[in-house]
Amino acid sequence: MNTSLLVEEERRMSQKQLKEAFISNLNGTSLLEISVGLSLPPLCLLCRGLLLILYHLHYGKPVSSRKYSLLLDFLVLVSPLLFSCTVLSPVLFLVPVILAAFCAGIFSKICSQRKQETRVPFGQIVKEFQQTYLDPEYIPAITVFRVYVNVLTTISILAVDFPQYPRRYAKAETYGTGVMDLGVGAFIFGNALVCPEVRQKSHVTQPKFSNLARQLFSVWPLVSLGVGRLLSVKSIDYHEHTSEYGVHWNFFFTLASVRLAASLLLAIFPKNKSWIVALTLAALYQLILNTTSLKTFLLHGSSGRDSRAGFLDANREGLLSLVGYLATYLASVQVGLWLLQCRSSVKGWLGALRVLALAVVVLFVSLHVSQARADPVSRRMANLSFCLWVVAHSLMLFIFFVATDLTLVLTKLLVKGSSVPCSWGVAKPPNSNKKLGTAAAPVGREDELPHPCLISAINKNQLLFFLLANVMTGAVNILVDTIHSKAAFALCILHLYMFVNCSIMSILHAKNIVLKFW
């Protein structure tokens, strides 16, 4: 009996060490491959929108069945991403081409099948498109960005334990740009876009530290989840990558700490100058890394042998990287403030896209200089290059989503009465009918339409979605030998895992249940 228990313990320990080695000492992938990968979610979103518009063109009504809507959303919005980061990763550069061609085919079909009597010259459509009113207080791309970052992160945290997930997509050990490295930073970016400082109306005066007090109340679930993750990982001896955050630290603690620190700084400094604070923090942190022994301590510990003695030494990656994550958060707050400036037309947003595209170019040039002169990208240190890279690629993804939404606005002008959930609606300005003495047109938003929508469902319970993903990831790793799984089995597990999580979110959304009481 004792011998069998000993054998089982050795097998379990070797399995744990094998899984830890499987996600260790990696170097990431190229910026080009990540850029190509970032085009996939917007193309999936565009494909879903065009299919819904085509359905409306054929049947004169939107898809009303929640069952079929969930199936469509999952197959079009989620499943292609699962395939792209596993079995299709060797031909990743072809996937956007195929999706774009499919979208072009649907758009062509929509144009050719419009009723003859309702057809309008395309030049007039373009003119009407540029003058289309868009709700300046509702930016669907922000919601879609945050949901998709959550979805991509959820896919990756389990997929990384399967051999079909390329090692170059996993988190880099010290230097490198892995897909999962970007996911961590994009999570910070997405949180900053909807922080209290961004959402607060500029004309409303509040006590100086009111947002900090609000954050103190709202971060306690993150702290609780961080403690829960720590206790569960240690109690079941779950495999973990110590050089990621340290022995006791985890991302929940990082996110909570960054939100609190950012609210404190934004209560002291003007929030419309947050980019200056961000740049100062990132530059000073990089200077200290390069001119002192801090980098050596962060990478090798106080004794130079990767020691983990004492709380600071044990959690040095998580604690010291807070500076870089804080800089990224503050820069993202500036982006959020700029995005919420009043733009009420398609023409205004086309101009905004040009500015954002220029900002991305400047950031990538700065990244090139930073990597050449200071340090390569390092998520482990969250250095200056990491901050520049995260903001650059996050802005690129956001641009893709806005461009997708504007394309859907144009398509909806071709098919009058059609609608797509979680996108801008087509409407006239609220004051356009005042001269006629008629009521104002409805505001152009479709996030509250009674259409089933997976994006809306996940958005309502984002933290729960991520929590369930973590719990199911742990369960799968305990029950399944992921490292030696075949491709077909891995794809089945990943699809089942994502479908169960998405189904739970859809059920909660259908019953209008939001599990948020803080």
C-alpha cells in the first residue's frame, strides 16, 4: 500500500515538473505574427455581422432564437480563434486571407440581392454613410475589445497546456513577445478604458479622492480571487511558473494594485496629463533597471542564484513589474479620455482612425528605438519596451474593431432596417427632425436591442467568465494528461470548455442576471 502511494506521488510530482518545464524557457514570436493574429477577431466579428444582415435581407427579421444565435456566435466568433492558435497556427498567415475573402463574398451577395426598388446609387450611400449619426457616448469597439481580450485569454490559459498550442505563443521567460504576454498587457489596457476616471463626466465636480474610494470598494473581489487562487494552487500542489509573478503573487493582485495606485496618482495629477505621468514612470523605471543592480535582482534574486528568501525576493517579478503595468494603465487612461471626446458622425470617426493609426506608427518606431537602445521587450520586468508594445498592439486591435463597426454601418445602410448587436446603429441626429416638429430619431446604439448576443452576455459577467475559465482549466489539468493529448482530443476539450463557459454566460444574460454586487 505504501509503495503504491509512493509510486503515485512520484508520478504526480514528475507530471507537475513536466508541465512546468512545458511552459518555461520560451522566447515568444514575431511582432508580425502577432499583428496578423490580431486581425482575426475583427474579421470574425465582421463575418458574424454580415451574416446577420444577410439573414435580415432574406427573412426581413433578425435571428430571434437564442439557441441558434449562441451556436452562430460561438462558431463564428470563438471557434476560428481556437483553430488558429492550435492546428491552423502553421498556416496562420492564410487564415485572415480566407476570412477576408469569405466576408467579401457575403458583402457582394448582400449588394447583389438588395431589392431593385429600394436600391440607391452607391455614391449617395457613401455620402449618407459619412453623415450617419453615431452615439458619441457609446463606443461598441471598447466593449468588443474588452470581451475579446477576455475570450482570447480564456482560450490561451488552457490551450497552452496542450502541445497543439505553439510554444512561441506562450509567455516568454525573460525577453520576447509571446501572444500571452500581450494578453496580460491588453487586460490592463482594457480595464483602463472603462475606469472611473475615464467614465466621469468632465463637468461634474467630485471630491478629489472619490475615485480612489470607489476603487477601494471595487477591487476587493480581485484581492479575494487572488487569495483564493494562491490557496488553491498551493493546497493541491498545482503546477505554476514561479518566474511569472513569484511564489505568492498572481495577476489578480497585480490588477488590484495597479487600479488603486492609478486612482491615487490621478487624484494628485490632472487626468488629462496621464500620458506624461505614464511616460515618466516607464522611462525612470527603465533608467533604474539599466543603471542599478535592480535588473540583476529581479532576474536572479538577492543572492544571484534565483533565491526566494523573504517576501520581496519570493515575489520580486510581481512586485517590481507593477511600475510598468501602472505606466501602461495610465497611458491607456489617456486613450480612453481621448476616445470619449464627442464624435457624432462616421466622418469624425474616420478622422479619429487616422490619428490612432499615426499613434500606432509612432509607438512602433519608439519600440524599435527602445529595444535597440534600452532593452528588448520583457513582460517579466514590464519594462519600457513592454509598455510601448502593449499600447501599440492594443491600439491596433482597437482600430481594427472600429473599422469593422464602420463597415457594418455602411452595410446596414444598404439593407434598411437590419441590425447587429453590440454595434453602432444607423440613425439621424437627435435634432434633425426638430424643424418638422417630429420626435427625434433614436440614438444609434444596438447594445440594448432584444437580440441574443454572446458578446453582450460575456460583457455582463466578465469577471465570472474569467473565474470559471480558471476553475475549468485547473479541473482539466488535474483530470487530463494534456501534454500527451492528440490534436482531435485537444480540440474537443477546448471547444467543450469554451462552449460550456459561453453557454453559462448566455443563460445568465437571458435571465438578466449580473453577478456583480460591489
